[in-house]
Amino acid sequence: EISRDKSNRYKATLENPQDKKRIIGGQPADIKQHPYVAFMIVYFSSHWEFKGDAGIIGEYWAITAAHCFDFMG
């Protein structure tokens, strides 16, 4: 998950990440091992929903797959 600070830069945040365990045979990883990965969530009226992940490619930029935004129509 990333959010913006007052200077409009993206920063990592970890507030109650969901433990989905979808990767079979995977190993737990510390966030410091992968500082370039973002967890994307979207707020829908009353709840947050996971929509995918992204690679942080710059101070103001992240890249993700188009299907992560299929919900937008």
C-alpha cells in the first residue's frame, strides 16, 4: 500500500495488511527486502478493497497491470 505525504510523494504504509497466503510454497518476506513493491487498495464508500500490486519506479510513479483497474470500466 502506498500513500502520499504532504509533499505529494508516495510512501510505504503498512496498516493491517491482509494475510491471504495465495502463493503456494512461498516464504514470508520482510518489507525491507522488497521496498519497490506497492500494495494497492481502493476505498469503496464504506470499505477498502485490494486491487493488486505495483512496482515503484520513481519518487512519484508506480506501474501495474491494466487488469488491476478493470473495476473502473
